[in-house]
Amino acid sequence: MLFSLFINDLLLRLQKASERVRGGSKLANTPALAYADDIVLIDRKVAGLQSKLDIVHLWSEDWGMTVNLKKGKTKHMVFGGERKRNFTLHFGAEVVRRTKIYK
């Protein structure tokens, strides 16, 4: 319950940033899906996904939260949209690992 108070601020920040981008389906305009302490960032473009990671990074610093990038589920995947293969996403100074599946 207490964590939901913290995560709500993050979801509001992501939503506010997404409202600047118009067009596409409702899912395309959904910045993230969240359940308990898991969050999935959604974007049609790599640059948009990086922007959302930057928002999460700033939020974690503001609230004194640590995001464990070594945790098994903390990965990213890309499907549909841009088929760009050579890109790297960052969380602060750390590189976010790639995966082809989401567990």
C-alpha cells in the first residue's frame, strides 16, 4: 500500500510526459503498465523509451529509491514499431540489458 503512494507519482510523471505526444492508438499513448512493484514502459520509438527511462531515473533519485538493474526481470524488449537493432538504452550511467521475452 505504501509503495503505491510512491509509484503513483512516477505514473503521473510518465502520463504527463506522454500527453505531449498525440496520435496513435490508446495503447500507443499509454506510457506504462504497472502492477505491485513491477512496471513496463511502453513507447513506439527508442527515443521515447529512453525519455521514459530518464523520468524513472529522476523519480528514483527524488524519492531515494534504488532500481536494481541486475534483477532478472529488469530488462527491456522491443517489438513492432522501429526495427532499429543497434541501440542502447541507459538508466542513468548504466546500460539496460536486452531480452527477447518478458516474464
